[in-house]
Amino acid sequence: MYQLNYLKNMKVSVIIPVFNRPVMVLKAIDSVLNQTWKELELIVVDDGSTDNTFNVIKSIKDDRLKLLHQEHKGVSAARNYGIKESCGDFIAFLDSDDYWLKEKLEKQMSIMLKDKDCLLIHTEEIWLKNGRRHNPKEKHKKREGDIFEQSLKLCSMSIGTILVRRKVFDLIGVFDESFTVCEDYDLWLRFTAFFNVRLIPEPLVVRTGGHPDQLSQRFRGMDKFRIKSILKILNNPELDRLKRIKAYEELKRKCFIYGHGCRKRFRYGEALYYLSLPFMVN
């Protein structure tokens, strides 16, 4: 179905989007520049910060760091801008409030260079909330192989843990900029619908949470975007029959939950739409 061409460039392009995080982003940047894998470029995309974030990053003196600026368009647009301006055959992402352990890229690249069929590899992670370590639930356990069914239920991979071949974005597209949240859920769904993933079952990323400026903390109704993503994948004629059935079943489940939530909040028109939506899908 898809044809792949492999290039010889072993450079990793790391993309960090940032908005108004002058302190936290420094730790993220430092964790990239201190990787044991040295063939890398770091692209930081300032998404229209209104504080001194841009100037703080600009003061860093490292030839591998490239600082870009755009009007405030959101994290998807920032990542897509970084992809467009990058030159590596391998691409990794890191959120501005998270950071990597030193051997993250080296361990991933050692597998990528040996296995030419590996398109994407992710890792386990450490979760910190308000500075305290939290153990993920069973449903958040990272998996490898065909993880499409898991990807339907929730975001199956954390953005900061993945390393992907650049060619993948030619195959499935980049981040959907119409998504305010769940843009990573949408991308992983498009990927896992057709490709397997690899996993390093070792925590190589520290993911922090609990601060009030996180999108997941400020935004409600995330299933609305997941439903939109499932509808998109159901409209792909190349999705096989078994995965189409699984996607439709998850669509029904999410529409039921979201629709009844709307009804409890007296949003009757929206409730009717989502409760009826599965019956309108072929």
C-alpha cells in the first residue's frame, strides 16, 4: 500500500513548541542538548509568547539550536512549522514542560538504524504531578505492535517519547491544526491504522503535570475531538474491515458518553447530535 524510501541522513530533528514558559523550557532544551546522541538539531518554535520566553531562549549559545517564532496559532501549527523547517531524517518531539533522560535518542536510534522497517518507536515514561511521582494505570501501559485498538480508546503514545522517520509525515500527514486538543491522539490513530510501533520498555522521558497552563487542565470535552478523529479514520477507504468495526464500536461508545454528558448540562441540541451520530455513519 505504501512505498518507503530510506535516506542516509542520521540527524535527529527535535521540535519543542513553547508558549510563555521561560523557566520550564530551559530544562527541556538542556535535556536535548545534553543527549548522548550528538547528531541532532533542536528547533524551538515560540508560539507567540507574550512574556520574555523568546529572549530567554535566544540567549542560549549552541549552534544546534534554531529558534523560530510564529503568531499564536497553537501547538499543532507550531509542531508543523518545526517539521517544515527541519532537515533530519528522524524527528522527535518534546513538550516545553517535560524533559528527557540522556540516553533517550541514542537507545532509540540504535534500534532505528538496525531495523529499517521500524517507522516509529516510543518509550516508557516517568509521570510527575506537582513534583510527586505517579504510577500510570493499566490502561496507560505502553504497548508495541498493532496498537490501533488501544489508540482508539485513549492517546496510546506520549508525544515526548516518540522517534519517527520523517517519511511518515508524507504518508499520513502532519498534525491537524483544527484540533485544539487531542492532536496527538489524531496523529497516532492515523499511524496505527496502517503501521506497527516499537517500544523500549524503559522510562526515558519525564512527563510533568499539575500546572495550571496545561491544555488538558484547562480544556473540557476532549472526547469531542476524539470523535472527530475517529470519523476521519472511518472515512479512509484503505482502513481494513476489522479495524473499521473496532473504530465504529469506539465511536458509538464515545458518542454515548459525550452525548449524555451534554444532556446533563442541558445542551440538548448537542446531545441529540452526538447520540444520533453513529446512526448517520455508513
